[in-house]
Amino acid sequence: MKIYTKEPITIEEQISKLKNRGLIINDIEFAENFLFYNNYFRLRGYTFPFQDDNKHFIKPVTFEEITNIYYFDNELRQLVFSTIQLIEISFRTQLAYHYSNEYGKDFYLNSFFFKNTTDFISVIESIITEQKRSQEKFAREHKESYSSFFMPI
């Protein structure tokens, strides 16, 4: 494995490097602005499918086409994550509902539900850390209203 020895280069040098590799840049100001706020190496990940092993573009492609792919990927990621968040919340709600009704509000404090003691202790430590750290309204309200440290599931 080799040592990383590349030195930082200016945005103008980044643009020059991309142009020398064959990327078509029609709007220099747009490219400068994009690179200033989004990072050269982040952009580079989107250029790989259009380049050969020497990093030269194998067909005509514009900076705008690359950034369109970047923006599409960003929007797709946001849609996927927002959907995953809804699924996660629903799953956790169902888990908490069924287990708490079957085993009680504090079932997660029972080591019976864990394969080994190490995992159980790790989860309890994590819960303690999160409850101390949390500034969410429901957590503050619980701390102020009840003597038990652990919140019901």
C-alpha cells in the first residue's frame, strides 16, 4: 500500500485537471461554484463510469451531465432514507407495542431477551448514555415527572 502524497490544489487547478482529462466544462462559474460547495473528490466518484484506467473520458461528457447525476443521486438518497425512516418507525412501534403488551413496559431490561450477558450490558449502557444525553421533550418530561430512570419502551 502506498502513502498518499498528493497536495491540495485550487479549484482552478481542479477544473484544469478535469478539462485535461476530456471533461467538457461549458460554464466555468457553475463548475467553480459546485466544486467550492461540494468537493472535488465527491464529484470524482460520479466521473468513474465515463473514464478509462488513465482517468481520461472515453466519450464526450459535460460537467453539467456529471452534476445532474450527482443531484439525481442526492434526491434518490433522500427519498430512500425518508421511506426507510418511516418503515423503521413503524417497525419499532410494532415491536414495542407487541412486546410491552406481552412482557411488560420494561421488557428490554430483562437479560432473558439477549443471547449473552455482554450484549445485554452493552445495550443497557447505550440506553443509559442516550437517556442522559437526550434533550427531546418526551425524555425531559420523563426525567422531571418520574422517579424511575428507565423509560417504558
